[in-house]
Amino acid sequence: MGGEGMGRMRNPKITILTPTFNDAGFISQMIESVIMQDYQNWELLIYDDASTDNTEQVVAPFLEDRRISYYRGQRNLDQLNALYQLTPHITGDFVTLLHSDDMFSDSSALSRTIRAFDGDVDGVYADLLVVDSKGMFRYEIKTPDKVNEKTLQEAFLSLGSNVVNDVFFVRSNVFRRVVFRNYILWNTFYWMVLDSGKPRTLKLVKVAPWYKYRVFGEGYLNIPSETRRAFVLSGQYRTIVELGWFYGLRGVPLFLALARIPKVRVLTRKMGGLFLLRNPQSLEDIYRYFEANAFLLEELLRRWRSGLTNPDVLSFFVAPLDCMKNFGRNKEILVVRNLDQSDPQYFGKDARIFFDDLLAGVATSRLYGDLINKAPVLKAVYVSEEESVVKIRDILRFLCLPLPILMENESPEVEKSPS
């Protein structure tokens, strides 16, 4: 996938993407860590996601440097939407993420890291240097020595947790083809590639740490809300469902028993040979995979359930696991006709908005509610208009429902339910 190596690129530009929300206390340290780099061909794109503090005033003096651009939204839509808004402004050859309360590790972070791009390397990754509110080093968050299909299997058995991290540093063409769609649009792993009929990953090289990660800061991660928790959980759900087309959980009772022992839990993700089925050969295999994988969703929901008190939010997460548990026995097909293309549509990046709307009683497309309510008995979705297939596919992906889409002459002889 990659591109030309560094040997043939002269002084490539690095685009640094920074979403921010109420980080006035730390954002100047982040900007200063960029300005101090000995590699100077960069652009810093900051998107202020409707901060209510004085972030704009703190950033203003730095805008004299023409390499720094600042954009401000009118409504807080969460960090993936902030990155979505920055994407059209990217002009660099490489793209990386730097959160507004984090920093580059030292003045040579960019020059040292960019040298690792050679040949067909898609991107680089590293351990994270965790710092406190004063910027003092506390510990490292370790990442795998290699990123490959085994890493995907580990993430699957880790209930959809990102065992690498979300701090991407990739070629711009890789960002647009893979990272934008996976991470920004759909809130799944930026390094996962599932478009070839076989699970694989980007070609990433591990390098020395370049990133200071502040875990005692402010901003997005400290928004104490049920919808924020639901946003994170929905990303893990979606990852499990999408990998479920390739992997099936086996030995469910033993896996769940081990996964519920804190000191043993971390080891279960390394046991792919014991707990994973791979390469389904038939539709029946896929049904069995999803029926077993429902227990991964159930275990994940068990760990998060105490923080989900609203019944409508909870229904969102119960629907996929009920659908998958009954997959082989379900009989009903939901028929969709005359889909209104102007109805609001949600992608993974919009999950918090969706849950906010649910809690506020804001009307969404009836189809979302129909799919959630009928998921426990659904076998498939029948679409009467070809132009609606893409939208239905994305709605199902948002709702984490692995239902096939049928069109004319594809419908099996089962009960149909109109929508």
C-alpha cells in the first residue's frame, strides 16, 4: 500500500492533526513541543470542538506562525468529528495525530520518526510515554513488537480493545484510504484492513517513543457522561462484529471463566490457537461464528453495564448480541421500501451525537428504531431500491448488526416484516 521511500522524498511535509476541547491549560505546551522540533517542514491543524474555556485566546498568539491553523466549531461533536473537519485541510506527505493535552517527547521526535519510513512502510507506531498533569514521566504504555494478523486476533479476544493505540503516524495516501475510513469515520482500529476478503493490517514499523501521553489532563476523556461511555463501547462492539466475519470464538465457557479473572484476563488474548476459529467456509460457519461471538459482546456489556442507565441506550447494545445469539434460527426479514435519503444518518464518529439525541428525545429515522427493536428475530434486510443499499449497509454497520442485505430474487422463503 505504502509509497515511495524517504530516499526519494526531499523534505516531506508532516501534517499534525489536533482536536481540542476545553484544554486551555495544556494546549500551549502541545504547540510549543511542535514549534521546538528540529524538523521544520510541518503544519499544525487545530480544530476547537466548541470549547467553553479560553482555548481560543491561548492559541491566538501562536497563529503568527503561518504553519499553524485554527478552526472552531459551534457545537461539541466529539474528537472524531473534529478530525473529520480537519481532513480537507491536509496538505502534508505524512499525517499524524497529537492530542491537545499531549506533547512530542523531545525536539527530534519528528526528524527521528520520519526516517523510519522507507520502501513500502505504511506507518510507524511506538510505546507511549505517560506523563502527569505537570508533564512528569510516570510509566510507559507498551505496544506489541509487531503489528500483523495475530495482533488483530489479540484485539478480538481483548473484546475489541485497541492493543496498539490510536496515535497514528502514516503516509497521507494511507490516511485517506484506510485511516480516515476505519478510525475517523467508523471508530475502529486505524491499522485494520478488511477489504480484501482476508483480515490484515497496515505495514507498520515500531520505532522509539515520540509521544508523551497525559492521562491526568482535561478535555474529551474527562467528559463524565453516559453518552461518552456509550461512544467508546460502540467502537469496541463494531470492531468485534466486523472481525466476526473472519473469526469465531470457541471454548466459550473456558474463555469466559478466564476472562473474568483479572490476573489471567490479559493472557487470554494471546491464546488464539485455543480460542479462535478461522476462515469460515460456508454461511452456516458464519452463523456459528456470530452465535459464539455474541458471548464476547455479552461479556463486554457486562463490564460496562453499570454505567449505562438509560433503557434506550442499553437497547442499542442488547440488540446486536440478541440478533447474533439467534442468528441460525432467526426467520424474519425486514423489508425496506422508499427509504428517505434525506433522513439523518449516523456513522461511528457520530455515536455520541446519536446517544445524546436518544437521551434528549430527538427524533431519528424510524428505521434505526425498527432495526434495534426487531434485531432479535431478524435474518436479513430486504431493500427494494438499489440506490438505498449503501445507506442501509452503513446504518447496519452503525448499529453493529451483521445482517445480510437482500435485493430482488435474493430473498429466501422466510417471513417478511415491512418497515
